[in-house]
Amino acid sequence: MDKKIFNLALPNIITNITVPLLGMIDIALAGRLGSAVYIGAIALGANIFNLIYWNFGFLRMSSSGFASQAYGARNMEEVMNVFIRSLTIGLGIGVLIVILQFPIGKFAFSLIHSGPESVLHVKTYFRIVIWGAPAVLGLYALKGWFIGMQNAKYPMIVAILNNVLNILLSALFVFVFGMKIIGIALGTVLSQFISFLVAILLWWRYYRRLRKYIHRKTIWNRQSIQLYFKVNADVFVRAFLLTLVTTFFTFASSGMGETILAVNALLMQFFMLFSYFMDGFAYAAEALTGRYVGAKSPFHMMVMIKRVFFWGISVSITAMLLYLIFPEQILQILTNDSQIIESTKTYLFWTLLIPLAGFAAFLWDGIFIGATASKEMRNTMIISALVFFTSYYILTPLWGNNGLWFSFILYLLVRGVIQTFLSKRALNL
């Protein structure tokens, strides 16, 4: 079982580690433009797109869950139905986002409480990166489908390509052509489109043989579509609340001044780094859970859950030790601004609690997605979000930024605890 977990987890960890690496590079590029305003602007701009894209995380999640269950049941016709549905809906939503970019932007900018210079840079970033929406959501659908097919290699290749291109292009535009925020944005959107095209080529190379299983009458079958949208409606609510919490965190930081905004943007990189390591095991659990649900093998699923939690706890302990021993070295990678580094040290102890509080939530998310246990995921997130906002509004006036971080850690812990209690019912064990 460990071999199956690591065959899926390791490529996904490599895939995921490039994502926080990219965020760190963008922050690092902004951190060398001579002002904390640029760090805050990149953090706010990235969070606007998190607010947009994470709401459509159901494209990846449902694609993975349905594809893995069809794969486990050896139903290749449904495997192709899932592929076509997810990709078509993803591209359609992406085009719609581009069309509606002005009202979306107006709403997003209204949430920012920073100064006019920061807002101007965020608007510049947004107006360029928004054009990559079809490519991003198309990649969501493709990534989920690949994972559902127990193939973590192709998402790894595409993610590495996307992030290496993004880093190289952004650095080129910023340092060679002196384009600052515009350069970072251009590097982002160009890498997104190139990566989407490469993902399509990889699908064509390896999976085009499955075209013989395409039957147009079954793709948009009413019963299958009803189930698809029922699960996606629950996952949409879950994704919306997840995005609301994480995005609100940054917007709340912006109301505490430019320095706290920059501090929290740096500290959130510790969370992102941990989350993408942990998501590697969550994706493995997701693919294997769907496979064993489709194959009707609860015994293998239970063995897998025990082993994936063992490795999840091991990763959490490792992350805590790294954050305890090397916090300043990590911060120096992100910025050379000594004043911001000193300000950040005041809040570093919160990073030690992130792995301990968050590992169970990540792993159960993957398991529930593979089982398409969307109702339980939705209910967990509703309760957790309520806990976060209640804690925030009570504690932040008293504790300031410490109150914000306490609320976030509590939110992660509550998610894991609730999912643990719901797991037997969600998995029909």
C-alpha cells in the first residue's frame, strides 16, 4: 500500500512544491523592487485570483472523484464522459470570467483597504492575469482527470513547466525589461496558456486511444449530469467558504497597515509550503479512495487511510522542525527587507502550529473528494468558516494580528476534527 501511496504522492508533492515556490519567487521579485507596497500588491493580486479560481476547484475535485471511481469500476465510457464534461465546463467558465472581468474586478478592488499606490498595482496585475482564466480552469479539469486515472506524472510535468516558465518569464520581464508588476503578470499569463497546450498534447499522446469509448448520447445523460451538479454544488459551497476564509485573511491584513500586510504575506508562504506537501498525500488518498470505492473494496480503503495518516503525521512533524530551526533563512529567501523580517519574527510562533492543526483537514479532504462525499465536506466547511469569523470578530479587536492568526489556526483544527467524526458515515464504513 505504501508503494501505491508514494507512486501517487511523490509526483504530486513535486507538482505542488513548485506552486508555493512560484508564490515565493513572485514575492521575492516584488520584495526586490524597493518597497513593501509591491509585496502587498502581489499578495493581494494573487488572493483575488484565489478568490476567483478556488471557487471553481470543483472542476478538479469532481473530475478526480468521478474519474477514479469509473476507473476502479473499469467503466471506460464513463471515464471519457467525465473528461469531456469537465473540460468543456472548465473552458466555458474561463471564457465567462474573461467576459465579466470588469464587474469582477470592481468587486475585488472594493475589498482592498490599502493605500492608492497598492490598489493601482493590484489593478494592473489583475487586468493582465485575468486573460489566463480559460487556461487555468482547463488545467483544473485536466489535472483532476489525470489524478483520477492514477496518473500523477503528467500533472507533475505540466506544473513544473508552468512554474519554471512563470519564474523565468517574470524574471526576464522584471529585471531585463524593467516591467515591474506588469512583468510579473505577463510571465504568469503566458506560462498558463503554454502549460494548458502542453497538457492537451500529453493527453493526446497517451489517452487518445480512449476516444473509441466516446458515445455522445451518454456524455450529457440527465442522471449523470444531475449527480455531477449535485456533487459540484456542494463542493462549490465548500470551495467558496475555503476561498472566503483565506482571502479574507489577506484583506483583513491589508486593513492593519502595509507592514502587517507584508508580514502576513510572508508568513502565509509557510502555510502554503506545508499545504502543498500535505496535498501530495491528499491527492494520493483521493485517487486511491475513488478507485477502491469504484472497485467496492472497503478493506483496501481502510488500509490506505491508516497508512496515509501515518505519512501525514510524519510530514507534519518534519515541517514543524524545519520552521523551528530555519525560520530566518526561509524569510531571507523571500525578502531582503530587514525591517519586514524583524517585524515578521514577532508572529513566527504561529507557523509552528500550522502543521499540527492542519494535517488532518488536508488528508480527509482528499479522502472525501475521492468518495465524492460532498455533503459532509460542505457541512464541515460551513461550521469551520463560522468558527473562523466568530473568533476573528471577537479576538482581533483585542489581540490584533495575533487574533487573526489564532482564528485561522482554530479554523484548520476544527475542520480536521469534524471530518474525523463524519468519516464513517461519509465513507459508508
